[in-house]
Amino acid sequence: MFEVKRHTTIKSKIEKVIAELIQLNIKQSIKLANTLINWKQEIINIIKYKINNGYVEGYNNKIKVIKRVSFGLRNYERFRKLIYLRI
């Protein structure tokens, strides 16, 4: 969406997008503008640092699959060991 390197540039571009969305005066665009306002700092951080939580989400997905496959295990300690073994 943005090709910027400086924090102030990122912030000004997001604020410009927000102003344009509000100026459209359409219910959905105003709702999107409010969402951007609420998440502005997080959006700036994603663009600035280029990191996300995909790594953690991958582990969560693996654990959910293990949980689904091990349906019927009654001993929690065995389930826990199975998670450590497969991850």
C-alpha cells in the first residue's frame, strides 16, 4: 500500500487516506476511516518494522491440529508431551 521509509511520512499518508475517506461522506468509508483511526499506530508499526505474528499463528495452528487429532486423550500430561514432541 505504501512505499515509505520515515515514520512521519507513513503517518501523514495514513492521515491523508483517512481525510479522503471521511470526505467521501459514505457510511462505509467513514466506518473504514474510524477503523484506521483506531488502529493507526499499529498500522504504522507494521509498515515501519515489517513484522507480524505469522510465526506465532503457525504454532497455534499446529497445536489446534494436534488437539483435533488427539481427540480422546484423557491425560493432559500426555497431550502436553505430544504437543512438545510434534512441535
